[in-house]
Amino acid sequence: MSLPPPSWLHPGFRLIEAERGVGWAEISAQADAFETAFRASGGRVVLPPQGRAAPVGAPVGALVAALVAAERAGVELHLPRRDAPAETGRAPDGPGFAVLLETSGTTGAPKLIRHDFQRLRGRLRGAADPDARWLLAYEPAAFAGLQVILTALAAGATLVTAPGAGAAELARLAVRHAVTHISATPSFWRAFLLALDGEAPPLAAVTLGGEVADQPLLDRLAERFPAAKIRHIYASTEAGALFAVGDGRAGFPAAWLDGAIDGVGLRLRDGVLEVESPRAMLGHGGGWLSTGDVVELRGDRALFAGRLDGRVNVGGVKVSPEVVEQVLLDVPGVRDALVQPAANPVTGHILTALVVPAPGVEEAALRAAIRTAVADLPPAARPRLVTMTGSIALGAAGKKTRKGTA
């Protein structure tokens, strides 16, 4: 007889993975098998455990089973990202159950972060919502993906997943399964909106995270899904889930700085956001953590202005690709954009841009609008090459990947 589910897993939870239904009975059987291996592990395990592969096509079901088994066995569980080399033979960082997650590595090498499981669940409200149908648009082993999974587990909701699927396929699944809740990066949402062909899922909740939520995208989502509650969340693998903004505006209220929101302290130091979080990673010693995100104050609003470590040296001038990207996204007729550096023998770097035009937009008119929009930027920040494209490739975390920053 299988054991009952843990307190954080509602027994009514249902997983639809690669069009296959999975419930507690299947997860419990997998957890029992994992638990035997975990207890013999010496304190740290990697999913899938050495010598016991996860079921083909069922990574989310295996991940949930591994969480159950690791909690029972009292071991550290390392959830590696897709295609990451399996780490073996390393001793645990501490006793008891903990979850190890990798940062996205968007602008550098990924880091391994250790979390207390209860802190990971710190912002989950836990209210039962069996009618909710979530779509998993993040990588399961990413911090944001795990938050979606844990939310659906606690609510007894249905979670729809398709391992490795892109935005177009996930859009079709969202419509087919009448998905009501989606949390994803702004980059994913732009691709998702472009992929919808007339019919749309009955979304009740739209959540953005992982990247800056720009005003044009927030406005388009509100227009496309007028019945949905729209919010953008701020979180990081190191600091945990921090706060959510639900007023339909980009950034967050400046009044939150030098105060606290949802138990999280916020402040600016030299223009960079620092946080004091009760849900931060283990081992950092408490106190303030630098997020590395540059924030500018404009009136009553604090607006994100790129990553400190993402700035590019163009002829001795430090410029932020993300800030330039926001300028392009504000241009009518631009559905998405990626600004990134390219090597240049004279200036060291120049900025280049990929632009996804909205359907039906005339290219010459759009290029003229882009030239007008960037004319007010410093010369070093103006993209020297603008290429029109049908889509922008995203990394496994659902984010745009920028390399070559300096």
C-alpha cells in the first residue's frame, strides 16, 4: 500500500505530460523506487539518480517523485538543468533535506544554489484550486519552473507539460486543454501571442517573471486576455520569491524602497537593487543580497534598467543592451527584439539588434521608426546593425541569452 502524499502535495493533483495522465498513484510508485536509492546515497543525489534513469518522456513526474523521496530520505536533491552534466561523488553541504538549483547562466556560468524546501514554498498561498489548469512554460528544474510545479501541487490543480516544446506547441496545448494559468518570461509571452491563431485559452491568471516586463507587453496581454489577472513577479534563484506587482504598470512602486513588501526589504545602493529576503538561499549568512539589477527612479516608479554585469564596453562607454532593447520594444510594430554585442576592431564592441515585426508591418516604415526611436540614445548605445527576423531563439529557461558582455 502506498504512503499518503506529503502535506505540500494535494492528492487531487493531476499531471498531463506529453498527453499522458499521471496522478498520485504513479508518482508514489516512482517515489518508492527512488527512496531506496536515495537512502543509500550518502546524503546527496542527482535527478535522475545514478544507474536509475527517469521514465522517458516524464521528467516532471519524476521530479515530483524525487522531491517526495528526498524528503522521506532526508537527503539533498540536486535538480540539474536540461543537458547539464550530472554531478556525482560530491558530499552534501549539510544534513537533511534540501534542494539544489542551478542559476540560469544567462550572462555567465551557472551557479549551484542550496535552498531549504520550506523557504522555496514561502510565497505559495496553498489554497485548493482543483479547477485550475496550469501550463508549465519554464524548464522544470529552474527556480521559476519549480515554483509553478509546487503551486499546482499545493492547489490540487492540473499541470500540463510538454518537455522540450517551444512556444508554438505550448500555445496549441494551452488551447486544447483550456489552460487557465500561465507563468512565463516576457520573451515567452511575446512568442506565445504571435503563435495564437484566433482561438485563445481561457486564461484567468497571467504571470510574467525572469526578465523585465515592459509596458507594451503588459498592455497587449491585458487587451488579449481582458478577464485575466495580470501580474509580474520578481524572484531569483539566490534570493527566492520576492514580490509581485499587479497594478498593470512596468517596474514597481518607488515607495517600496527603504521599506518592506511581503517580508522582503528593498533598497538601492549605487543604483543597484539589494534585497533582504526571508526566502533566500541557505549559507549566505543573512543580511542584504545584491541582485545585480540596475534600477532607475522615475516619478513614483522604480524601473529596471538592465543587469550590472550585462553592460557592454563600446568605445570606452558602458551601455546596457536591455535598456536599448526596451527602447525598441516601445516602437509601434515591434513585437520582440534582442540587443546584443558584437566584436568590433575599432570600438571593442558594437550593439546589434534582432527585431520581430508585428504581422503586416511594412519593413521600411518600421526601420524608419526604429531610427527615430534610437536617435535620442547616446551614439554608443545605438544598434549598428538591425536584422528583421520571424522569431528569437530562447534558452532553456525561456529567456533571451546574451553573450559577449564586457
